[in-house]
Amino acid sequence: MFNAQFLFCANRFLYILAEAFHLIYSLFRLMSAGATKIYAILTHGIFSGPAISRISNAAFEAVVVTNTIPQEGKMNVCSKVQVIDISMILAEAIRRTHNGESVSYLFSHVPL
């Protein structure tokens, strides 16, 4: 059972860390609590089964994912799906790991 606390959220940003399964449930709870714009930000957009049609029909402003999985097909079907390119930071993390350098440095110095 999904057990999350929903605080008063009118005119505020609210961040929820949840599995994708709970996104639609969270959306309805946030809307009933007064949220007017809801963005979902996910690491990996797997979007299996009816996920894209559910996102298309839901009141999300956008569903933002990284490019760890190709999303071109999903973006053509659903305009709410947006992709953030993380290739530069991933390449830098790999380079730093290979050279024995600090990866935590990237938390405050993100390469663009």
C-alpha cells in the first residue's frame, strides 16, 4: 500500500519520490490538496503497458525523464514526455571513476 503524507500544497512546489506505479495516484491526491501544476521527474522512463496513454490523459504539465532509455517514440506519441540529456555528466562520472578522482565533486560542479 502506498503510504505518503500529502501536505498543504496550494501555491507551492511539492516533491514526491515514488515509484512510477504511484504517479497517477499521487497526481489525484495532489490535485485534491490544491495543486494546480504537477510535474513528474523520473530517472528512467520505462513506460510499459498503458503508461503513455495514462500520462497523456492525466493532468501532468510534463513528465521529465533522462535519456538513459531512448524516448523518441514515446515523445512522438505523448507531448508531455520531455527528456533531459545526462550524457555529459555520466561520461564525466565514468572518467572520474576510471582516473580515481572524486565523483562527489560533480554534485556541486555539474558539467554542461
